Amino acid sequence: MNLPAAPTLVALMLGSLVLSACGPAADSPEAREKQMEDYAAQHGLDVDVSVGADGKAVAITQQVGGNTVTTGQNLERPADFPDDVSLYPGLRILAVSDTPAGRMLQGQSDDDTGAVAAHLREQMKTQGWDDESLPATAGAPMTSLRFVKSRRTVSINLIGTGAQTQVQMLLQTGG
């Protein structure tokens, strides 16, 4: 399940504004946030922009199809994301979305798919999750993992892109 293209395009457009901002009024994070929010509004988008204290880190939050989506570089683990759901060390979180299906995190690791999969299997088991993943298919471009605990399910897709791994994680809670 991929996020809609709109948040990614907005992130790229607005991120380029941060890099091109100049002048004393554009030096503060607040000024850059306002500049990017105004730019998005001119293009019919209602977004909330957060610029890090370094003036470079940007997170953009918007509603897409009734879902809240945050995109950026090196986003923080959401404060309300359960501690017993393991994230791969060094994972750069690029998107977080709340969807009708659950909470989705998308990110990237500089490690290969095998290392990421092995670590997640071990850590999720340590946290009490049952591994219900199907056996991996040799040579497949994607590795899918599935963990269940109580009424919750975590589905993880790992996609190798050279030496890096794209990570898509969906946390579903039973009602």
C-alpha cells in the first residue's frame, strides 16, 4: 500500500523552498514554515509545515482523502506508536499516515533486506509477537512479514533497492 503521490510532491516542492529561502525574514524556522504554507495555499493545498531548529528538517502534514499524512526526512517515531512494535535501528522515517486500515510508517534503511528482515523477526518475537509470515520466495523483489499479538497485526513489506531497503509498515488494531 503506497501513499498517494500528492504528499510526496508537496514535500519535494516545499522542501526546495527551504533550500532557496534567502534574506533575513526567511532565516527563522517560523518564517520558513509560513512561507511554505502560503506557497501551498496558493496551489490549493492546506498543509501544516514544521521546520526543525536547524532550518533544514521539514515535516509536512496534510489531510489526503480524509487521512492524516506527514511526510519529510528523518521524521520522529510517532509518540503514540506502540513501544512493542520494533523499528529497525537507523530507519529514516519518511512518511507516517493514519488510514482506515491503520497506522502506516514508510522509511528507508541503508542495510540490505535480509539484515532488516532478520532483525525485525528477532525483535518482534522478543516483544511477544507471533510471526505469521509466509516463507520467503527466493529471488523475490519484496519480502513480506506479518506479526500478530492479541488483536493487533503488523504487516511489513521490505523492498530492496540496491544496498538499501524501503520499509512499509502497517499497524492494524482489532476493534
